[in-house]
Amino acid sequence: MAKIMELITALIVVLKAIKEKLDFIPLLSLRLYLAPIFIAVGLHKFHNLEDIALWFGNPDWGLGLPAPYLMAVLAASAETFGGIALLFGIGTRLATIPLIITMIVAASTAHWENGWFAIAPSNPDTSIAKILAPIGFPGAEESLINSEAVGTRLARANSILREHANMSWITEKGSLVILNNGVEFAVTYIIMLLVLTAFGPGRFASIDYWLVQKSRLRDLYK
């Protein structure tokens, strides 16, 4: 028993040493995951600013937001420049704030009424909605009810395509799905951004870290 305890203690010491050297990797991973997503979406908005503003402002087929052109510019700027800030780890904590606000606005205006799932579940027996619905998870019950109808539509679409199109070419890059456009991705991004807000960009692989090494803020990155 004493030998086992010694091995466990030694293992804990090793793991602690590894953590102290590599604890920046999870934060770096979050930044590198989020940065290209926000940059790509932001640049898309800048390249299609008039159309985005129309969609933001139209109350019939859009979001019906006030000052739509200004909102489009703000969203595009937050995503593009916020994504660049995450990529290089500069002003990271400040950059996460407008990105979180943008995601909250997107979730509450463009996605909320569609429930949770980004991709509509197509099989009620294997869908995670079957687990989430009994505990009252928002949108899960509706998704579970609709999943059978979604599966029927997908089966019909696949049948039509197999009969009239080159199905192997169409599905070469992935199976057909029905986009539900729920809040799933937006909430996921908000959670990831909150982690960066709380813990910063991480040591070593961020400009913030090197800028503060000789300042009074250096303890934030220990």
C-alpha cells in the first residue's frame, strides 16, 4: 500500500508539473477555434453589408432590428476585429465582450424561436432530444415531436435525389440534413467566450501575455 501511495504521489507531482508548463494550451485552443469562425462571419457581413442591413431591419422576412445599417456595421466589426484579437491574443478580455453581446443578440433574435438544436433531429429514437425533453430542456420537446416529420422529409428528399440526380456526388461531402437554426452554436460560443473572459488568452502564445510581463498585471498570467 505504501508503494502504491508513493506512485500516486509521484504521478500527481508529474501531472502538476505538466499542468504548470502546458496550462495555456486549452485557452489557446479556444482562441484558435473561435477566431476563424468570427473572422469569416464578420468578413461575410462586410462584403454583403447592404443585404445584411436589409435583413436586420425588415420586420416581415428579417429581424426587425432598429438602426439596421449601424447594427450590421457593429456586428461585422465585432466579429472581424474580435476574431483577429482572439487569434493573436491581444486585448482578449475586452474583445470577448462585444462578441458575447453579438452572440446574445443573435441567439435572442435569429435563433431563439427555433429552440436548441442547430441541426434538426431526424430520428426520435436516437436523438439527444429524447434525453433532454423529460427534464424540460428548452425546445427539446418540440424537437422530439418534429423529429419524425424531419426524418420523413429527409427520406423523401433522398428518394427524389437518388431517382433524378447523382446522389453519390451530392452526398460526397456529407449527408443531407435539415437546418433547424436553433441557439445551440450561439450558446456554445458564448460559453467558450466566457472562459476566455474569466481566464484570459493564456500564457506564452498571446500578445497580451508578453505585454504585461513587466506590468502590474503580470499575476493574471501566472
